[in-house]
Amino acid sequence: MAVYKIVEIGDEILKEKAKPVKSISSNIIKLLDNLADTLYNAKGAGLAAPQIGVSKRVVVVDIGEGLYELVNPQIISSSGQETDIEGCLSIPGIVGDVTRAATVKVKYLDRHGKEKSVTAKGMLARAMQHEIDHLDGILYIDRAANIRKLKQKEV
């Protein structure tokens, strides 16, 4: 198990566009495992490679329904709109209201290099959009309204 320190706001890597993965190597498999270990240790819903200091287009998401591992994820369609509270492991103690698509279809490669897609709704759609934003150097506070310190009841 490898748990990494999560990069926090102010670090330049969080504002950079992450590099595409050219092929699924043993290093990418290890990166997926390290992201999952770090995510579960931090009790988050998603984590992008730049959040552990790696400029690769790789994310993991688990909203309590099982782990999604996405390499080079792309949103290929979206519909609807929902506003909800978001936080981020890279911005501890702060939340904000973010409007995102209610449903997204995401195309990605799995850990075996197989192309897959998932149609996500609700919290899963929100988490995937949030993590894919990280790959483009966008933080949720760039999109948020009503940014505020986290209150215990909002956890």
C-alpha cells in the first residue's frame, strides 16, 4: 500500500493540463493502485494524478459503489444541470456550490488498455466531472459560488 501526500492549492501542478497516457505500462498500473490507496486513506470520493504530484490523465472515483479507474477520460456527452456542495482533498476545510451536468457519458481506458464508457448520473457524474477538471488544471473553486469554510453538518 502506498499512500501519497495530497498536493494542496497553491501548487502549480494543480493549474496545469495533465499529459495524456500513451500506453498502459506497469507504472500506470502502479499509479492507479497508489491513487486508490491514497483516496481510501483520505476518505475522498475521487482523486486525480495531479493531486499526488503526477502530471498524467489518470483518475480514480469511488462514491461508495465501487472503484472506477479512468485513464485518459473524456466527457463525450452531457445533459441536464444540478447544483450541489463540493469540496476537494486539495482544498481542505472549504466547500462551495457548483453547477454541473446532471448526466455525463465518459469514455476512458481501463487498467488493461481496453476502451470503455460509463453513463454517470447524480453524485457519480459530479465526481467524474470534478476529477476530469483536475486533469485540465481547473479546481472546483474556479466554478463555485458561495465558497465558505466547511461546517460539520456539511460533511
